Amino acid sequence: MPQVTVRINGYAYQIGCEPGEERHLLDMAQEVSKRVARVRALGFSGEAKILVLASLLMADELSDLTAELISTEASKAIAAGEAAARENARLMDELSLLAERAETIAAALEAH
């Protein structure tokens, strides 16, 4: 298992990852470091508190993105449902016209 050294808040951490995931792990650590820097810029101190607040920032961002994704997916589902309803109505109209034609033909055959 590959080991990657990440630096967060001035500390180095050895983290294991799956082969090929090293770059992704480093990118994630960089994102954590950005949040830590934001928390430190607000004047907070203490390793544990900074990491907890940075984690909460990331959880808040994840929550916002999840809500946005759910909203987008719901909008897509509603649009698809509306399109299906329109298509269903169109097919029902077409079926009604075909039924009328069949009745007209049947009536004409009975008349002869």
C-alpha cells in the first residue's frame, strides 16, 4: 500500500492509500489545508479546534453541494415527468383519432 506524506497546519502525516490514488489524496489534503488556513485567518488557534472547524466548513460545503445536487436531480425528474405526461396526452389524442376512424369505417361497412 503506497504511503503519502501530507502537510496540514504545519504537521506532516503519513497516510496510506490504494495504488494510483496518491495524487487524489494529495489534492484532498490541499483542500483541507485551504480550510485550515481560512480558520486560522479568523484568529482561531489550537490544533484540535482548527481541525474541527475546518472539518465543519467542509461538511457545510458538502451539505450545500448535496442539497444543490438533490434539487437539480429533482428538477430533472419533474421535467422528465412533465415530458412523459405531454407524450402520453399526445398518444391518447392519437389513439382517440384512430378509434374515431375505426368507428367511421365500421359504420360504413355496416351501411353496405
